[in-house]
Amino acid sequence: MMASNVSRDVSQDQSSVVQTCKPWYAFATVAAGRFVRFASRVTKHGGSALPGKVVEKIDPGFLTRTLGQLPLGVVLVSGTNGKTTTTRMVASMLSDLGLKVFTNPTGSNFVRGVVSALLTEVTLGGKLDADIAVLELDEAYAVHFVKQVKPRYALLLNVMRDQLDRFGEIDTTAKLLSHVAATTTGTVVLNREDPRIAALAAKAPADTTVRYFGLADDLRHYFPSDDDMATTVSVEGVAGPLSSVRTPLSPRSGLRGASAGMAELPADVTLTAVGDHKAAFQMDGQGYAADVKLEGVYNLYNAAAALAVVRAVMQDNAAASKATAVTNACAVSADELIAAVSRVTPAFGRGEVIDVNGSPIELLLVKNPMGFRLSLASFDPTNADTMIAINDEYADGRDMSWLWDVDFTSLRASGVAMVSGVRAWDMALRLGHDQVPVADTNTDLEQAVTAFVNANPGTRKHIYCTYTAMLKTRAVLGCITEVWDAGVGK
């Protein structure tokens, strides 16, 4: 599967963009889209993706033409867990290393969301001042995206049970991602430890390079694949808080399951040790330690993924420097890559810390069993107040049965101060089965958040929330204190 394509020049790379006819009125596309965005904000109707929807309707070739300008093409990031944070890592690192990067920073990961984001960056004439695009795409919408733009790079993270009402079995999700692998023209980076993702190497074109990111043996049982997941009863107490983990770690556990057999695949970047805002990686047989600003040990594995795809981009960039008019065409060292990943800050709602009355409020997005488990293991509930907010809107997934596959026993001693959201009572029932005391349950999320953050000033607080609950929580916090405006949730 390894093939040399670093010498691909701009004219060759543009062949990866589906050709479309430019309508005579294309000169007005950007102006029309911006007017729709302005009108939707004034009237508070339509949402942030409405301008993209309108532009898709009136000028279907806008996305293809605009992204076709980029000399280094598109990096597409997809998978069940970690898309938004990993996209932010990749975009931040590439920018830090000297490239001009376009990205969709708010996690609006539908095709029309990408179009809406483009409307804020292009000139009225449709010119995009960037070397490369780093785009997060929802697993299903990635299929539609690659029909219009073939990514030069793809980073496929994992396949977990998430929004079963949308995708059904996880093999369906893997099949969706296979379309991304099959259309990637340069390099596809795969998770070696997820058997369904690693198997997508067979779908990559013959002239596309395949790379992997992976874990050291001693870390694999802390990052189970979906096939490794077991019930709460069978794994209760197996692993302690991940925030305190250091190498050497305990021997590999029996949770490896279907992931066994992936170890023989060579990993371009391997996560070898994790700790409190610390990580160690192996590249080309050498070890590198990093201090990171990211919250949650699960994001350290995302950092390994980001390092792998950034390495590929920068190596190609340097090799093709004579053929591409990019901002920075210098080769970068492993030390520079590590320095870049150490400067990445959390994405909104993904370990984001907001101060309220002297209390650091940590927003923690949860949406499937593994993600929730790793969040609980990463954030010590001792000397902290905990809130859980569960909604079941379309963006969250309607099926909340996955909550029964999460081990909540780590919260027994501290308890949960507040449970809220549309499915608050379901969540409270689930906690009761794990003998976790709940102080208050309130389905009115605005009231619940306000009461929770104003109680016990100065105490650290953790809010675990599904996607729409996170957006609403940020909006409520924005009325209480200064919150970075990510363009959503207001």
C-alpha cells in the first residue's frame, strides 16, 4: 500500500477535485450567502448552516471550485470520537508550522456547514487565502463531501456505537468511512488499534500512501475499541483514574478483544506514555516527551493521530516545494512537531475551562460509552462538583440506551450534584443502579446550570453533557461570565 506521491504537483492534485460548470451568476454567490447569514442572525432563525444550504442550492459547484484553489488540498478528519478536537489539533499545528489553514472550527461538520464556514473566509470574488483546508466531517456527510472534493489527506479515527438511531450497527459506520479511504488521493492515516478502521487500508487506491497511528502495548487496555467494551459489572474497578497514569504501566489486560493482531502494522506515530498534561510519543524509533494543554488523557491519543497526519502533510510540502506556491515549504523536525502539539488548546466544549465566581467549570462532551468512560477516568471527582446533562435531540442521537454501558461507580463517593437535560430522569435512574447519589434533578437546563455553577464558589466543577446540552450550557454560561464565542450556542 505504500506508494510515493510526494512529487505530485499542483496540476496533478487539482485532478482530485470534481469538475463542475461555473454558473454565470457565480460572482454573486458569496454576497448572497453573506446576506442570508446576516438575515438569519438578525431574525434569529435558520441556524449557522442556513447560508451553506442556500449556497448549495443556488450554486452547487461553489464548494468544489473554492477548495480546488488550495495548493496542498484538503485534510478530511472523521470517525466517531474526537473529530472536533483532532481537527483543531491538526489545523493549529499546521498553522503553527507556517501554513495558511482554512478549517471549520465550531464542529459544524455537515457539508453545508463547511460551505457556511467558507463564506466567512473567501473574498467576494470567491478567492480563499489558504494553503490547505483541515475539515471535520460527520461520518455520513463525509460520503457526500468526497463526491464533490476528493481529500488529499484523510485521518480516520475510530468506529464506536454512537447515534444508533442514525447509523445502526457500527459496521455501517465503517462502511461510510470506507468511501473516504477509497477517494483519498495522497495519504490516508488510520487507527491501528481499531480493527474496522485498520481494515480500511484495503479500500485505499493503489497509489495512495497508508499510514497508521497506534498505542504502546501497555496503554491498549486504557483505550478499548468497541469490540473490547464490556458491561459495567464485568469491568468495574479494572482501571483507575487515567490522569495519574505513568509508565511503566500495569501489564496488558484482557480487554484487547478483536483489536488483537493489529500490533504488527507499523505505526508512524505511537503514543507510549500518558500523564497529567503529559505524553510521550515514538516516531522513527525515537521517543519524544511533550507537555500538553489539552484536557483528558483520551485527547493524548488524538494527539498521536494529529501528529501522524501533520507529519505526512509537512513531508509532502517540503518534497513538493518547487511545484507548490505555499507559504512555507520547509521540512520540519520531530522536535518542532512536538512543540507544535504542546501549544494546542482545547476545542469548545471538549475540556474547555470557563471561570465562574472563581470556580473553574470544565465542559466535557460525552456521546458514547467509550467517550464517557474515558472522560470519567480522566477527571478526578474528588474535591469537585459534578453535573450531568443529557439531551436526545437529533444531534445527540435519540437512542440513549448506551448510557447503560458506562461505568459510573467512580462517582459513588462524591455523588452527582445536578442531573439535567431532556433525559435527566433516565440519567438519574442509571446513576441509581450504580449506587451513585444524586443531590438534585432538574429538566430545565438553564435553571440547572445556573444553580450548579453558582453553588460552592471556588470549587472546581465538571459538567458532562451531550452535544446540544453542551451548546445550551455554553449559552447559559455566556450570560453569567465571559465565554469565548465559537459561533454556536448563542
